[in-house]
Amino acid sequence: MQNRLGRLTRGVLLALAAAAALAPVARAEDSAVETKEQRDGRMGWWRQAKFGMFIHWGLYAVPAGTYNGKQIGGIGEWIMNNGKIPVADYAKYAEKFNPTRFNADQWAQIAHDSGMKYMVITAKHHDGFCMFHTKVDGYNIFDATPFKRDPVQELSVACPRQDIKFGVYYSQAQDWHHPGGGAYGGHWDKAQDGDYEKYLQEVSIPQVRELLANINPAVLWFDTAIGMSKERTGEFLDVLKTRPALIYNNRLGNGVPGDTETPEQTIPAQGFPGRDWETCMTINDTWGYKSYDTNFKSTETLLRNLIDIVSKGGNYLLNVGPTEEGIIPQGEVDRLLAVGQWLKVNGDAIYGTSAGPFKKAPAWGRVTQKPGKLFLHVFNWPASGGLTIPIANKVTKAYLLSAPDKALETTTKDDSVTVVLPGTAPDPIASVVVLEVEGEVQTAAAAPLSQGADGTIGLAAADAEVVGSTAKLEGADPGNIGFWTDPNDYVKWSVKVSQPGDFTVNLLYACEPGSGGSDYTLAIGDKTLKGKVDETGNWADYKTVKVGTINIEKAGLATVTVKPNNKTGVGVMNLRAITLTPAGK
Ligand code: FHN
């Protein structure tokens, strides 16, 4: 579990993460009516697309991070909540909101030239202000501002002209303007008080219905599912059924898995095998525009993030925050276009590919694949000797994607192929080497972990196999197994034991107050140890805890598992490592 967003509290974040992560794997509400083939067909364009533009644009672009002369901390689109701005005062920004420089075709063009294949824009964010012409009330850009235009509708027309699929974000439960709407941290203005059920029936559900009927988006992106019960999500699902081709995310609420996992501001170390997923991320440190946030990620970071995500089977939904005038800040455009330039040359290694075949990312870069082709995205160009890839396939052709007519020499030895590379990298950020191979890629079996010379066995989170749907490796070096919100998930390691005997078992983990007390069983063969998770300072405060002594009877391959028996709080623990030390040492 990691800290993510400005002023949101850790508790809220964990609740949000848990709400999203607790989703079961199968899309139960649809499985009766949709076969795997139909689902693959429906998700087809999205799986090919890989790269999309997220746009947070709304009234918050007017204050742009400053209220009453004070810079308000946190993310820009949260200014109303973080600044505790009264409803009537915030609504006055509408009178000033006149983004005359907005040009839907230009935005679609920027997305296109950046190599993006879809767009998702905030039709309504938590401030309750609609960026489309809703008939529900007048609190929208068409009726309440001098602009008198409907940007959502304009973009829905402009995007297809550039081959961009168009989607909308809609904050279904959190609404700080309409009486009864949800608010993290509670209401701060009496005008917000009201009946949540009435809000859903009279504002939220009708607006979703309007969007589907009038805009027919390819994607509907829900967010922050406060108070969404089974009955309530059921009513939304009934509306969604009117658009069978729609793709929607896992944030509707009440464990509805939707179509896509949505890790936010992070790239999960192993992706979500078996699930479609999309990392959404800010280009600086805010989603909605803040005039003083120019902390843009470098082109290198953006591009390597895209490659990293795609190499794990995901999509990258990268956010921009346009200004009050309707301009995407130039610092953002410049970086996006640089990514687009790279994609013009190397797009074949991104679009329509699937996750690389190796369990662990190589130190030199990342790998993606298509039937018969491996794409090696080299971040760290080898000084000499080329690259050795642990595959047993016959390579029929090797070349740089930037120079496809010039064959590269390869040599095959045992279960590996070495490709000889030119002295300098064609691209300082990522150069793509293509290996055309015969048959399905055969990776050489990963060597099992082995016992150290002093008999110690070290089991790192990064070497664990995670079985389940929510727990995953997070963070890099050393990383930990986190988001362990489903107690049915467990972790296991295979280790080659050469010196059997009794071992003292220590776990290195962190657990935030409120989540301690989960029971777990550590097993090696038929020997088990029971443990209880103690609370440490927080999710990042790691402590070594002795679990007990366990016997490994004989030399050979042993499997070590850690399985929770229950879960008392948000997550079981953040597990970083297990050490088995020969007893008495
Ligand atoms: O609270 C929002 C936030 O403003 C932003 O819209 C992000 C985008 O994923 N979602 C929420 C936090 O999870």
C-alpha cells in the first residue's frame, strides 16, 4: 500500500484501494450473457490501444490551485474540498469560465500525434459541475457559463475523426455541489446536506443515462464509490446494459469488477494476470490544472512507464490538465509529442502486443511480444557483447525496429540466444530489437532459489509467486507483497534445499494500525507454523518478527507458502521477505 494523492488521507486511500481491489475476478453480472469470445471482441480495440489520454477539466481550472489568494495543497480538482470552499462561492467560478481557446479537433490531434488511441474526459468530477449539456439541472458548462458550448459532445465528434475512441469519466457517488452527494471527510456546507438516495435517483443515474444516450462513449470511467450498495450498483448496471459495447472500470462500487483494474499512480510489478488493467497517472502532480505545478515527468519517464506497463499487459491512461482558457499546457504537449515521435518508429512493439514472456523484467529493459515476434525494449544499452535472452526458440531474423532492413547477428547456445548489437543505442531512452522466432516462445525454466553457503534461505517478495487476484508485488527493490486485501490470496516460493534440518523463521513485514491480528500459516511440505500479524508503525514501517522453528526433512526442491487464515482490517500485511536460518546459528 503506498501513499498516492495530495490531501486524501491514508485511510481514505486504503479504503479506495480496497474498494477497487476487493472485486472478484469474474464479471459475474455479465457472464451469463457474454461468452469469452464476445468479451474478447468487446475488449479488442482497448487491448490493442495501450495508450490513452485522461483529461481532468472542469471549474477547478479557474482557481487553478489558488483560493482567496492562498495556494491550496493537494490535487487541483480537489480545491473545493481541500479549501472547504462554500458551494455558492465555488459555483461563481462558472460565471468566469469561458474557455474560448478550446478546440476539440486540436485536442484530438494532440492525442493522435502523441500515439494515443483513446481519450477519457471528466464529464463530471467530484465538484458536481458537468462539462456536458445535462438536462438534469443548469449546473453545467452549457447553461451556467458564458461559453455556452458542450466540450464533451464536441470531443465525442472530433475524436473518431482522428481514430481516437472517446470515453467519459463520471463521479457517480461523490458530488460536493448537489444536496445529498457524497463527500470524503464529510460535508462542510449545509447546502450539501440532503438525501443520498434522492441524489442518485435525480442526478447521478439520470446523468449517466444521458451520457450513454447522447454521447455513447466507448468507455465509462467511474470513481470513488462512496455508499454504493448492491441495490444501487444494480441500478447503474441496468442503465449500462443499454450499451452492450461499453467498457467500464472497476470503480462503480460494491465489488462490481467491471472490465478493467485501475491502479492509480503506480505500475503493479506483475500486472494483473487474467484481468484487463490500466494504470492512470498524472503527468505532473495534479490531475486538474494548477497554475504552479510544472513538475512534469520527463519524456524518458513517460515513455519507459508506457513500455513497462505494456510489458506487463496493461494500458497507460496518462492525464493532462487543461487551463481555464481551454489549452493543454505546452509543457505537457511537448512531452506527449516526444512520446508520439518514438511511437511512430516503434509502435509495432507496443500496439496489439501482449505481456513479455519472462516472469521478471530483465535489468536491461522490458519485453513485449506478438505471435512469432519478441520485442526487446533496451533501456540500458550493453557496453559490449550484445544481449542474451533465455529462450529456446530458433531465431529466424533479428533487427532493430528503427532499421528493419539491416539484419543483426545472433548466436544460439543451450537455452539462450545472444543478439549482437551495434556499439551505440539508436535511441537513448529505449531502442527496440526484434527477434523473429519459430513457434511459441519457450523461456528457459527459471532457476529455483537456492540455499546460501551458511545454510540460510532468503525468500524475497520479488521472487514470490502470488496466487490470487488482489495481492501483488509492489514497489521496486526490494518491493513487498501488498494490496493483500483478499485473504484467499497467498504467496509461494520454490527453493532448492541442500542442507536440510531445523530452521528459525523470521518474517519482515509492515502493517498499519487497525489492520493487525490477521492469522496466517507458513508451510513447508506438510510442516506448518502459525503466526499472527502484529501492527507496525504504518504500511511502510518494516519489522522483523520471529514466527518459530520449522523442520525441512530432506534435500531437494521445497515449496514454502504463506496463506492467511483471515483478515482483520484493510490488508493482511505488506510482506517484504522471509528468512530461514539454520536453528542454533
Ligand atoms: O479523487 C479522484 C481524483 O481526483 C482523480 O480523479 C483520480 C483519477 O483516478 N481518481 C480519484 C482518486 O482515486
